[in-house]
Amino acid sequence: MNALHSMLGGILFLVAIAAHATDLQEGIRADQGGDYATAVAKLKPLAEQGDVTAEFKLGKFYQLGHGVPRDYALAFAWYGKAIEQGDPRAKDNMGSMYALGQGVRRNNARAMALYRDAAVQDHFAGAQYNLAVMYAEGRGVRRNDARAVWWYRKAAMQNYPDAENNLGVMYRLGSGARQDHAKAVEWFRKAAMQGNASAQNNLGCSYQYAWGVPRDHARALFWYRKSARRGFPAGETNLGMMYSDGLGVPRDYHRALFWFRKAAARGEPFAETNIGNMYFDGQGVQRNYPKAAGWYRKAAVQGHANAQRKLADMYENGLGVPHDYARTAWWTRKAAALGDINAEANLGRMYQLGKGMPQNMTKALSWYRKAADGKDAFALSNLGGMYEYGRGVQRDSVSAYALYKLSSQLDASDRNPSVVDLDKLTTSMTGAQMEAGNALTNAMQDIGASKALDQHSTGH
């Protein structure tokens, strides 16, 4: 009889284990399928019994608001229970809560500690990736691109797609590792094959611009389309550009606009700017300056320099918006501060002419020099005029000659006044002066206009 009781007890114990395992698997499958209500119903009792996977899952449900109202305090509590049992996933997610300030005061140092614990002790790829991001962005630790690459590689070696993609980016930019476009493509491809939309877009860029692979617009289109179909805004935008420019596919402004709108609906400023361009030029839509200005404004308020400059141009010319020099100046300053070369040149012109701001030749000279360093033909031409006539700077025919010549080399069209100005200036210059001007032009090509001008003025 005792043996029978023992056997029955063992059977009941095995049945309980089987039921526990069944509920756990059903809860996990429900979570993966997006049936969060069922997932919570299956996993919550197990979490209350101390199952570490269920504790982690329940913490995630409360953090994301899946199947339950979002509650960061409860998410934190359940992650804490899982961490007590050493769960690396819970350490990683709690680190993210500290990094994002979800339910707790933002604390990057604490986030780093949790990521490091999961990354070092548990070799958890997600934590290794997050640790790399913290190093790359300098959050909770001094920025260190080399350490970021090290941790991205650790996670990438575990086939973690986000890490593979970011490692590719580091190789492409030469950040924390020697620039190597071929290695970048290798890592992009690994992540892209796992369905990583950002990597698919990056691989498309590689084929479009011949970075590490031969230029192949058809392959670029293939990968952009993969990325776009996953709803990645940059992929949607780049696919739209392929249709707009007729690269790898017949030019189709309507298809381009379709993909730009998809990306713009997700707040992608480059796509918003492109829609503005299409309304401005009447490509695929009827020309409409007010709509163009509206789309430029959407992108401009997000800090998109090209859109800011184009919106400034519309205010200056009264296209689709009231003519307004003050707003022209405001948006031009915004774009110039972000390094838009055309905006830098325009800001120099506005200071020179006193449009939308008090006339200031010193500031005009400064902004022209910035744009000239970016080899903007318009800025080089206007800067040449300032040196020729001594406006804001000591008159210097050699510098003027060099600036006019470089400008005309960059743009020899009739719209560039440097072509005519150079011819006029040479009639009053000696052979030695022109020889010096030619040498200065070459120096500008080699080391930049500003540095060459400074060296010329000091005799070095």
C-alpha cells in the first residue's frame, strides 16, 4: 500500500510538472503570436509560483503594456524577482528602464552596471549590444568607440542582428575600427539575412554607392524594397528616391511619392523634404508652393537642414508663404548652424546686404569662408568680390583672383559671375600676381580656402 501511495504521488508530481511546462509553453507561444491576454493568463500564475521565465515575461508585459495596463512599478518588481534568480534578460530590461527613466529616475550608471553584469557574467547578447550603445553614445561612461566595437562584436558573434548592423556602421564610418567598407557589407548582410530592416537599408546603400561592393542599382533596389516592406522609414525613403531618379527601375514619380508618404507618416524628415520638392517642382503632383512650404516646415522643425534652407528660400522669395526677411534669416541661421553649405553662403550674403539683419561685413566674411571651405562656388565668388573691393577685409587682388578662379572651376556656367569677374580682374594684374593667384588656388584645393587665405595673408 505504501508503495502504491509512493507511486501515485510520483505520478501526480510528474503530472504537475507537465501541466506547468504546458502552461509555460502555451504562454510563450501566445506572447510570440501577439495574444497577450492569453499569455498573461497562462504565465502570471507561474510567475507567482516563482518560475523565472514567467517572472521575466510578466515584467516585460507590464513594461510594454501587453495584455495588462502599462505599469513600470510592477515591471520593475517582476524583473527584480527574476534578477534574484540570475536571469540575464531581466537585468538587461531593467537596465533599459534605468537608461530610459521608465518608472525610475534616469540613471545611466545603474543601467551600465546591469548591462555589464548580464554581458560579462551571463554573456547575454542583448546586454552586450546595449553596453556597446552606451559606449558609442557616451552614456553613463566616457564615449569610447573602440569599446563599443568590442561589445558589438561580442553580440554579433552570437548572431544578434542589431549588433551586426551597428558593427557594420562602425566599419563604414571608421569609428572605433579602421574604415573597411567590405567588412561593413559583410556585417550588414548577416543582419539583413535575419530580417533586420536597418541593415537591409544599409546594404541597399552599399550597392547604390559602391561602398564595399560593385555598384548595382538592381541589388540596391532589392534591399531597399526589403527594408521598406518592413516599414523602415529610411528604406521607404531610399526606395522612393530610386523611383524618383529612375535608378534600377523606370522613373515613376507616383511610386516615389507613395513611398515618400509612407515614410513621412512615420515622421521621416528626409521623406517630408522630398515631398516638398515634388510639390515645388510639380513632379507627380500639380505644382503647389503652399503645400511645398508645409512639407518643408514639417521637416525643418525636426532639424533637417536642407528643409530649413528651402523654407528660408521660400520666405525670401514669397513662394507659398508671405515674403518675410526675418523668417528667411531665422531659418537660414538654423540650417547654417547645422553645416548646410548653401545656407552658410546665403547667410553670408544676408549679412553683406543687410537683409533680415543688420549689415555686418565681418560676419558676412566669416560665413562666406565657412561655405568656401565646402567649395561652394557662390560663396567663393562673393568672397572674391570682398577681397577685390576691400569689403570687410583688406583689398587683395591675388586672393580675389584665386577665389574667382576656384569658383569658376567649380561652376563654369553663365550664372556664375566669377567667370566674367576673373577676366576683368586679370586685365589689371601683373604676371607675378597671377602666378601667385594660381598657387593660392592650388593651395585652396589642397588645404581649404580659409586656411590657404590665412597662410597667404601672413606670408607662410
